[in-house]
Amino acid sequence: MHEYMEDAFAEALGITHDELEARLDAGETMGSIAQAQGLSDDEFAKLMVDARTKAMERAVAAGILTQEQADWMIQRMQQMQDGGFGPGNCPMHDGAFGPGRGPARGGNNQ
């Protein structure tokens, strides 16, 4: 799922998967990359919903997930987003991509 999510995120930002990987490997987070691309917190939140949905659709089409599994994952991610992403609350990059949380936004992610 990680690859599907990264692909969808890179596509939404108009960058290549390789560029995204390089930036993540260099220590940036999804949130900091989006911020550097000029996205507001609200735009970033929408982008994450859209990217997550696209990633799940692709995983279902590829037979990686069932539709039921994808629906559960989307629901779980929405619940986490509604509660605010935070340390240990995000499956990607230690919770560092939510608005106002983690090192991407100057918070303490420890």
C-alpha cells in the first residue's frame, strides 16, 4: 500500500515517484513537501483524502485488497484525520504529515 500511496501523492503534487522518494529519503515528510509546493493545510488534507482514495482504488483493481478491506482502511484513515494526525497516529512517516503535527509543522514528533 505504501507504494500505491506514494504514487498517488506524487501524481497529485505533479512530481515523479523518484523525486518523492528522494525527498523522503532526504528527511522531508509528506507535509513538508506539500507545504513546499505551496499547499495550505486544508489543501493538503484534501490531497491526502484524494491520494488515499486513488491508492485504494488501484490496490483493489490490482487484487492487493478487497473492496471491503479498502473501505475499512479509508474509514480508519478518515477517523484518524478527523482526530488530527499525530505521533503514532499515522501509518506513514510517524504521523508527520498532518496539519499542525509532527516535524513538518514544527511540532515534536517524539
